[in-house]
Amino acid sequence: MEQSGRIDVFSSNKAILYEMSDAFPGSRVFADVIGYESMSIGILKARAATIPKINDWIDGAMQQGQINEMVKNSGLRGILLAK
């Protein structure tokens, strides 16, 4: 970014791009040319036995629409969830 407060081009994940575009009136997000970003959950080796339970919770939350609802309630845009 220049000191003038202008951005010619910026690349990041979609959620950040949409947030930044709100701060720069007239800016556009080219959502169909941006790649994918994966998210993960880290578990301590000492708690590896909890992984099946966590996976079950995530699968259930996805199937019931809870994850989509969390994304919607957070105000994030540009988030596509795998089904």
C-alpha cells in the first residue's frame, strides 16, 4: 500500500479480501480467480484418542448446517465449505 492510501492489487484469502474491500470504497474482489484455503484442527499427541470424537462432531455439525450458520453469523464472506 502506498502512503496515499491506495491499493492497486492485493492477494489474500477471500475472507480477508472482502474485509479489506469494505475499507476501500470502489474496490472489487475477483472471487472466482482466488484459490482454496484449508483449515485444520491441531490435537496434542497425548490426546489422540479424542480425534474420532472431534471428527464425528465436525461431520455432524457440517451435515446439520451448524458450520454454515457459524460462518453466516460471523459475517465472513467468500467462505465455501466442503460437503
